[in-house]
Amino acid sequence: MMNAAAQTGNIDLQYYGPVGFGNTTRTQQLSVIIDTGSADLWVPVGCGDCVNAQYEANASSTYTDTGKPFNGSGNVGGTLAYDTISIGGLEIDEAILCDFNDDPISGLIGLGFSSIATSGEPTFFENLIMQEKVSAPFFSVYLTRGKTNGSTITLGGYDMSKAVGPLIWVPVISKTYWTVQFNGAVVEGKNVTGDLHAIPGAGPATNYDSNFFSFPCDSNPTISLSLGGHNFRLSMQDFNLGTDGDGVSVSRNCIGGIVGMDDTFMEGFAIIGDEFLKSCE
């Protein structure tokens, strides 16, 4: 199990946790983003412009730089290397990628499938499975609300002390992302496939771009997402992202937690993120 922290602000932006790098006699620990939507492991090595903590390759006797160049999305680039990686007592040899800068975070660990890995290498979690270091080929997360500490990720199992109600299994239909069948939303008891104005009083957000919508703050709509034929209800404390204000005037409308994607996004896909994982009932 890994304890995870959150960057919060008004909403929980992203979750990160400690990962150990290098040989066990001198393990270096860095905070990395935990990302289920990618499959590479990135840390900064020899980055002159980075202000956050970075990996000291020269201090590890098990570090091997292949010299193979790597260019990822955004400004991430460097070379592919190998070293010992550990999380919560689980240790493997893993590929690492350098030059990533996002203070206070010193990298990113992707928990998607290696079929989408830019490096072409098995992921940390896939290596754990292949080396039989976890009891089951899945992981689970417990995400806190508005708190820096308290979140956890359990590799190879789940913590029933953090669960409410019976466990429901939804099959993965594509080993790329953790893709499941999305059947749509259920709003106020009605099945909705595209028109989220089914929430009474909802409409385009005034002070956000066209992908956002707002709804009356004093309303309490019931909203569920249907995955694999099962309905999971969203909590309003997660769905309500705050008022649709401009910082000067007071608005009676609040921003909804479902955001439309533009034409550049993959057709037929929806990202079901932290808001759902925190609140599904």
C-alpha cells in the first residue's frame, strides 16, 4: 500500500506519492504523480532548469542509462534508463525516463497498460504481476476530499475498511487505458446519453468556456454514471465545483463536475476521473 497526497486548492487537482529509486543501500525517494491514464515512469535526471527534487543517477550502483532518446508529450524528453524501483516495500527493476518538472512533484508513474507506453516497456505494475510480487492483477485507490494527506493506493488488492456496501466488478474491455463500458448517465431517474441540460435549470456556464455548464446552487440533482450495466451515484460534494462567479458578483449558479470534450479528443471516449472515484455510491 502506498500513502498518497493531494494537491488541493478549491478542488483536488492531482494525487501523488513516494517512490523509491536506486539500490536498497541508498534508496532515493521522490514524490511522483500517480496517473492511470498513461504508462511510462518519468523522473528528472541532470535537469539544469528543474527546481524540484530530482534523481541523482550517479549515487545508484544499479542505474543504467541506455542512451536511447525519449520524447514524450509536452516538454518531457530525455533518455531511457533502468534502475531498481520500489513502492511500499514492493521492488522491481524498471525503466525510468528523465526530464520532468512539476513542483512539488518530481515525476510521474503511469499505471495504464504497456500497450500505450511511449517507452515500449512493461509498466511498474505489470512487472509486479510478472514477478509475482502482488497477489492479484489489479489495484485500488482511496481518495480523500480537500486534504493533503490520507489517500492510499493498494497494489494487488483492495482495502475493505475504506469501502461502503458490496463490491461490484465491472470488466475491462480494452487493455490500453483501464477502459470499461460506459452506458451513459442517469439524471433525476432518466437515462441521458448526451444532453446534460436534463438537470433542471442547467445551462452553459457564464464565466467558463463552452465545455462547462452550471446549475442552480440550491438544487440537489441525483446523478449516476452507468458503467457495465451498473449505476454509480455521484456525491454532490464532488459534483459541485463551486459558484459560476467572476470574482466580483455573486452567482446563484454552480459549476457542474461533468465537462464536455472538444473535437480534438478521441471519439467515443469519456474520462471518468477523481470526482467519480471519490464519490461513487
